[in-house]
Amino acid sequence: MPPSPPLDWVRLLAVSAFAAVGGAIGAVLRAMDASQPLSVTRALIEFFAAGFVGALSGLLCSAWGLSIVWTAFIAGTFGMLGARATVQVMQRFVWAKLGLNRSSQDGKPDQ
């Protein structure tokens, strides 16, 4: 169940912001590791994408009944990983929850 009391929505917003900061830091670190110049535009896009993924992970953690500590940890980690990597991880949970067989959707035979 998604958060309902107003405080839960504030927490979700805080978790999203936490993930967004993680996304910006992750973008900077990835640019540094690749010896590329820092792109402010890319860092901003990563910031907002990580914030969105943070909100999704916050909702997922709320549905699982996890504490705010676990929720912030997961959202921050997902933010640092980046939106693309996180969406791939989250897809597995969504497919399983919906009872869909992803391998048949990819054109691969069932295993």
C-alpha cells in the first residue's frame, strides 16, 4: 500500500531527494573514473532520474513495510547505481509480482 499519512509523503519526498543527491554524486564519480570532463547537464539529468527512481523505490519499500532506515539505504544505493541499472533491478520485482515470465517476452525459451 502506498504511503497515506501526510508525513509518509514527506518521507517519500525526502527519500527521493536523498536518491537524487546519490545520483548526482554517482554521475560525478563515473565521469571521474572514465577521465571524462564533468557535464553539468548529464549530472542534472542523473539527479532527476535518480530522484524518480528513489520515489519508486520508496513506494516499493513502503509496500514491503520496510523502515525509513532501510528505505533511505535502498533509495540512496539505487541513486548511486544510476537510473538505468536500478530500473533493470526493479523490473525483476515487477515482472515477478505481476506473474509474468520475462524470458518468454524476450524471445528466449523458458528455462
